[in-house]
Amino acid sequence: QSATHKQVEVDSVIWCTGYLPSLNFLSKEILDGAEYRSEDGFCPLVLYRDVLHPQVEGMAFVGMYRGPYFGVVELQACLAAGIFSGQVPHPPADKVTQDLEATRKLRDVKPRPQFPRADYIRVMDRLAEDLGCSPWHNMPGEFVLPQHYGGCTPQGRGSGAGA
């Protein structure tokens, strides 16, 4: 029955109570390189900034992040585009290794929190720093809000390398 108490016949009901990524269209070499776990909706891939893996050159995963979504995904796309276009330098190997190791540890945290990376501002900060446009450098006050990261995106056209 619907909210108006009208009965309807349906062929299928899709329950959207949680998602598992399906990346089976990618080769085994790519999936192995990104340390993919098909059964893990919490942290299915081990990626630098949830975007890149050194074993999977020339490919970025944008939107495989679980948490407050749109600002992070926009900065992930800017990072991928910046690195692939040569406008943003590749992160140093030791920084990548450290981030990948932190992600591996997140996979096995028990009990699991709601989001692997619950600190939205910190996630945004790290992506913005990689893009060379962290809003903290020019802030008059103590607080940074999500809209302050607009300078990192093509729409905001800030002054960093990723702008």
C-alpha cells in the first residue's frame, strides 16, 4: 500500500539499505593493484586520498569515498584531473605510503564507525593541500566551512595549483 492507501502491483522492489561496489568490469590486475575487496562496502579499495594507487597508474577512482560526499568527490575529481594533466604534482612516495597504510588499518577497525573518514574537514583539508589551495592559508578566523574550499574547484578558480 502507498501513503494514500492505494494498492499497486509492482514487478520488483529495490531495497537501498546499503551498497557494495561492483567493479567486476575492471581487470583482475587493476583490482588487485587497488587492493579491492568486493564484499567490503566500508572501505572497498586502498587508495591515496581514496583516489589513486601507485600500482594502478593512469587510473583514478572518484566517488569511492564513503562519508559526507559532494565536496570531497569534487576535490577528488580535481586532484585526479590535476595530476593527469600535469598541473598538480604527484604526491611524494612516502606520503602515499603513509596514507595507504592508514587506509589498510581503517579496513579492520572494530567496531566499525559509520564512516571510514568521519572528519569531513580533515579529508577536505588533505585534498586541498594536495591541490595547493588549502583555505586555511588565507582565513581571517578560526573556522573553515565547506564553502571555503570553492577556490580549489574549477568553479571557484582559486589560486592553487589545482585551480
